[in-house]
Amino acid sequence: PLFRLHQRRVAEVMARRPTRNSRMEKALFDQAGSSETATLDRIEEDPRQASAVVAPKTAEAGKTFTVLATAAAPTASLLRRELTRESGSTVAAWRFLLDKNMKGFVTFSQFCTVLRTCGISGNVQQLWTKLTGERQKLTFQDLDPAGHQMLQRCRHALLESYGSITSAWHLGLNAGGVGFVDQVSFETFFGKHGISPEDQHALFEAMKARIGQRSLVFEDLRALFVGLPPAEHMAVWHGDQQPLLVSTGGHLAQEDFNSQSFQGAAMDSMLGFKQML
């Protein structure tokens, strides 16, 4: 009886609200089965000022739906939290949800699709405007400024010491030839290159391709492409000297580039093979 009374109260509230999101909200309510009485009281008093109603997980979707009131817009912090819940980190969400083709930007249509995947609704246009301003494209720096700066610091440390990501893997992270690196070894390696403990941990989490992953392989280092223009990807990966000097402000030691060990590492690609020849 209490649940039926609960449903009637919510139905009355929805009937008084604007119709823009009513069909979606009613469907989510029907899936949910229950919600917080205090939250419903808040909506009943002033539906337009309600901050959010969180519906429990449904058997069909298995996801937590975040339903925002019509006049409310999702915040950037809420977006980052939901993306992290979905993918493990904002970097992984950017790579595998938002910018799958690594173009360096996301359109509004792609942005809306990912928000629906994460169960976020509300005034998405307002959130987009907050993140992008007058621009028509969203970058990773817009989405997560702190994460963008963390990637820049760690990427610069690798390029400053090794000249390329490929060289850093073969001569540093995977110097023993095991083929993977665990979290302790990874953080110890970056600690020796002046990276703070906070950045060490954040970078390891950012490079994971899936939630629960406990070690990293060579391909996971492609997370360092996030935030870089696509035109610089090959230079950073393989060590083309001139673009690196321009983009990082670093200095590459010519003897390191010409060393036999570096050439062996560069052989992993056609470009590296040509450079060796």
C-alpha cells in the first residue's frame, strides 16, 4: 500500500511538471521500483529546483540512472565521476567511449550519446556550453583539466629521458623483457623520473584499458596520446626528433637516439626499421 501511495505521489508531481522529459522520467521511475521519500517531498515542494533523483539499479539495464530535474544541468564534476564509474578513469572513458578514433575532439552528438550510456540526463546543452564555451568541439582538456596536466607532466618526463614512448618502454619500463609492468614497478619507475606519488598513481589508473586490470602492457601506453594533436602521435610514439623538440621543449641526446639498444626498440615499427637502415 505504501508503495502504491508512493507511485501516486510521484505521478501527481510529474503531471504538474513540464513535459520535456516527462516520458523519459516516467519510464525510469517505472523501472526503478522505489526511491527516497525525502527526495520526493523536495520535488513536490518545488519541482523545478530539485537537484537530482537517483533511481536504483534495474534488472534490465544494470546501471544507475541519474535523473536530473528539468531546470538542472549536470555538473562537470558529476560527469567526471560517472565516466570514472563507467570506465575506471576519465582517460579510459575518453579513449574507449568518447574519442574512440583518437581524433582529439568530440562533437555534441557523440557527447550526448555517451551521457545516455552513463545514464546522465538534464540540461546537457548547458553543460556542453560550460565545458566548451563558444567552440563546437570538446577536448580532453575541457573535460578534465587536472587529468590533462597530469598526462602532460608524465609524458614530458618520458620524452625528456628517452625521446619516445617506444624507447621508454623497451629501455625503461620493460627493460627486463617481461612484457608487462605491475603497479609497484610502474610507480617506482616514474618516481625516479621526478613524478610525484599522486601523479604516479593517477597515471597507472589512467592507463588501464579496463576496470580491475592489475598490470600494463605496451599498448596501454597509448593513453599518453590523450590530449595530444593527432599529428604528433607518431612523433611521440617513435621518436621523430624535430616534432618532439617543438611540442615538449625537451632535449634529445643524439647518442641515445643512435644507440644500438634504441634502434632495437625502434624496430617495432616500419618507421623504426627505416630509421635503423
